[in-house]
Amino acid sequence: MTRTAIAQNIAKKNNLLWKNLYSGVFRDLDEILIPLGIVAEAGRLPLKRGPKALQETGVPYYQLTPRGLLVVLAIDDFDQKKSVLNEFLSKAEINEKEFENIIRTLVKISPKFTYSMFEIYVRAYCEGKLKDLLPFNVSEFLKISKNVFVMQNELLAGFDALPKVKRLGVLNFFSKFM
């Protein structure tokens, strides 16, 4: 997307004028997203009209990097996570190769849980608990989220050990939270 397309997309979702957002999009791209490696210039579109400098060099358009894809997976209010997850898993540097298969299985049975894992990982990076987002390192991830997974593993193991009648009671109890 070009800067204009990004501003128009944000404006449309928030019922605002895109021209009011353009300078913020321009600044965020140049000062934050590109330096952090979240977004990269993917090429340039030629212009037929407008300033001569832009006609010669073209208008840049941008795409998410593997780091950017990981950050998007951590955003709760995003409706295209499935395609982003597939792209991330195909492009990202992941130290543990079995992780990809496990994530693909988990996202089918528990998407919210799966995406919360990415949220925990990105939040840890933002808080300085990780040096870099990539390569995605499962062992680092387990260190930063150990307590969460200990509780969930305990619940899952305990639930699995329950007789069928008690399982239904537990499921009924949890269904009240939805």
C-alpha cells in the first residue's frame, strides 16, 4: 500500500478524512515502522502527473516484513489473522521447526489462545524482555510466558483426567464466560 492508501484505509475505518491522517502516516512510517523493521518499501509506482521528482522516482509502496506480520498477529482487533499467520509461518525465521505444525493445529482448535501467544511474545519485546522479535525462539517464549502455560497445562491435564460427567460440568461453567 502507498502512504495515501494507508491513510485512506485508516480514515475509512474510523470515519475520518484521510487528508487529516496522511502526515501522521508519513511520519509513523519514516520514524517508527521502517526503522524498527516492521514495514519495508516494496517498490515504487510510477506517476504520470504531479511533481517532477515523484514522476521520476515514483511513489513508494510498503509491505509488512516478517517482524510486522508477527506484530499484526498480536493485535486483537484484526480480522485477517489466518492469512497473516500463514504468511508469517512461511516467511519467518523460526528456530524450532516443529513449532509451525503445532501452531497450525492450535489455531484450529483454539484461535484466541494461539493469538494470545503472539501477543505475549510481542509484549515481552516491547517491555525489553526480548532482544529482538526474530528469529522466533520458542525457548525464549517459554521463559517469558512460563506461568501462563503452567496454569493452562494444569487445567488441560486436570480436565483430561476428569470423568465425562464432571467434564460436562466444567464445560458448562466455562461456557458462562462467553
